[in-house]
Amino acid sequence: METLISIKPLLAVLVAGGVTALILASRRHPDRREACSVGAAIVTFLVVISMAPAILAGQVVEYTLFRILPGVEFAFRVDGLGFLFATTSSSLWVVAAVYCIGYMRTLEEPHQTRFYSCFAIAIAAALIVAFSANLFTLFLGYEILSLCTFPLVIHKENAESWDAGRKYLLYLAGTSKTILLAAIVLTYYLTGTLDFDRAGMFSGGEGRTLLTVVYFCFLFGFAKAAIMPVHSWLPAAMVAPTPVSALLHAVAVVKVGAFSIVRVVTDVFGVDLMRDLDLGTYTAVFASITILAASAYALSQDNLKMRLAYSTVSQLSYIVLGVALLSVSGMTGGIVHIVNHAFSKITLFFCAGAIYAVSHKTNISQLSGIARKMPWTIAAFAIGSLSMVGVPLFAGFISKWYLAIGTIQGGNWVLLGVLLTSTLLNLAYFAPIVYKAVFEAPPEDPDGHEDFGEAPLTILIPLLVTAVGTVLLGIFPGFFLNLIRLGLM
């Protein structure tokens, strides 16, 4: 595979992170501050997408910034998988940046300068992870992301936010500073390098038990992937504003966790060693438990954001389950779900935020007939829901199609049953929301408290854009599927 040396990966990270200085300098000028945020998002996306010709031609883009020790470098390496994640994150930042303006202004949220600054740094950290050439670079991006999103979780600075923030740091920083760091140190000790290798970094002669321990330290050390039992930080973080929830669930945080596990499977252990150690089977068990249990929890939630949060816990494990299948079809289904889930789930959170912004309704039981006042918002929510269920012509169908083929090819009928059961559970917790919003009569309103309509255009347009994206990804999935093929070569 031909290598192209280019500063573009670093440039994308610098644009995303560097705009923080302009945002802070513009703290007394909201229009200028928000223009900086949107402008940086657009420029970052353009820098990322400018690497598409090279990646699609089968090249790998590399750039090394500095070396600390032999085999320990801060270096970027952009292949098909990294480009897929970077494209998803940077494109969704553009629409999220516009949405944030409408949401934060409509609700007159405090600490907006801090919010926009941390949001930008979070995207920069996600790009570091996407472009990482080794475990050292990935770990730095992972840690930066944990630290810069903490102020977003505690944004409201009330007792509930501080409790959520403590849990957030305890789970994410606690696991990364202990078992994840231990896994990285052991990997360096055993191999003498932290550089990713598509054939795997281990020889296989290091000892079956030791390698199994290292693998599970990686699996649960990347707690951002929210595999049970290291998942409860994610529902707790729902106290944050809706744009933060969208960032956590769709654009950056949880996807960094899932993407990191993909890297461990493909470029640290390698498919052959995973099979030899039977690690795919064990991973599939944990993923399956998470998929089904989180879906059951989602069914019991009346708060809309909490139901979406447990849905995210479940849906993330589709990605883990896919790579655990260790087949081309299964891994394709898991990896493409990084994109499909991102567009679908950010649509759902955008809709939840739109509903709250104009009506201050947070519970599903309060949504009777709301489609009559917010038809476009509920239509977008229905599209996101259909995608999560896996209905054809929507993005989620592509993910589940490849996952199902992967289970059938491997003769994993139990896992196929997990997929089918989870699909029914998806339908069970999304359908009542849409039914209540569309078909139930709205409550009587003699005092005029229900006098509201669609959210402002800065909120409405982004959610419609991501809803359309969800449909387009279901009809034209070829671009990202091709990136996965190139990334798995």
C-alpha cells in the first residue's frame, strides 16, 4: 500500500483545536464567537475531505510530529477506517455547530464560550484518535477527549450535574488510567512498539493467558464504548444540554470508544490471533448481553433522553459485535454502524432538543399529539427511529444486513437471534414515541400553555439535514463501504 506524507491530518486537528483561541477572544461578541465555531467546522471538514482522493486510490496518508522513545511517537496514519471516522465526525460537527447556535440562544444557556471551546477541542481529540498511527497517539486523543468533555457534562453546574460529572470521570478517566494504561504498557513490553500493524502487533508466542488478559484490559479500558458493566456513566451524562448529548452519543465520545476497540481487534491483535485465542466469541458474549440488557432498560424509561441514552448503549455494541464476528461481512456491518448510528442518533437527539427548546417537555408521556405542532421535527424523529430499527431504505438497515450475513456465514445462530430480538426491542421502545406524537390527541389547553410550533430554523434545519443524511446512507452506502474495504485490506 503506497504511503503519502502529508501535513493534512495535523492541519485538521490544529484547525479544530486552534479555533478555541478565537472563541475565547470573542467571548464578548456572540455573533463572532459562533461564526468562528461554524467556520472552523467547515474548514476542518474540507481539510479532512481533501484527503479522499488519496485514500480512495488505496494510499495511506502519514505524518509524524515527534518521537519520545523508539516505537513511541506522536504520529498520524490515515487509512480507510480512520478516514471514515474522521469524515463522520467532521461533517456532523458542521450541522451540530449550527444547531448549537439555535439551541443555546433559544434557551439562553450560560457558559456558552466555555461550551463552544470544549466542543471544538472534543472534535480535535476525536480526529487525533481517528488519525492515530499507534496506541500512544490514540491514548493521548482519548484522554484529551475525557478532560474536555467534563465541563460539558457539568455545564449546568447544579448538584445533579456535579454527580454526573464525578461518575463521568470515575468511569472514563478511572478505567483509562488503570486497566487501559496497563494494557498499553504490557503491549509495549511484549512487542517493543506501539505502532499499529494490520497483521497484529503480537507474535502469538507471548502466552495465551497473558494475551487474553491484555485484550480484556483494552476492551473494558475503553469505557467510552459503554460495554456493560462500564456503561452507567453514559445515561448519567444526560443531565447535560442536548447538543452535548448529541456530541457524547453520535459525533465523538462513544464513537471514539467503539473505534478504539475496532483498532485493537484489527491492528493490535489482528484477526488471526483473535481467532486463535477465541477472543471473538468472548467479546460477542459481552456485546450481546449489552445489546439486550440496554434495550430492556430503554423500554422502562419515560424520559426521552434517557431512553435514547440506553438505546445508544445497546447500539454501540452492534459495532463491537460486528468486529467480534471476525468475518468481512460482520466487520463491515459493525464498522459501517459507526457512520449509520452517528447520523441516526444525532437526528434523534436533535429532535429531543428541539422539543425541549420550544415546549420544555422531557418525558415521552407528555408528547401526545405533538406532531400537530411540530410535524417536521416528528417526521425527522420517525426517520431516525426507522433507521435504528433497521427498516430498509434507512441507514441502520445496511448495518444490520451485513451483521446478519456475518452471523449466518459463521453459523452463529445464537448471535443472529440476538440481532433479531434486539430489532424487536428497538421497535418496542421507538414505535410508542412516534405513535403517541402522531396519533394520540393532544392534551386540552384552556390556558394556552401549549401554544408553540416548530423550533427556530437554526435548530430545525440541522435535524432535517441529518434526517436526509440517514436516508441517503441507506440508499447509497457505497462510499463508506468502499472505505471499509480499503481499511480492512
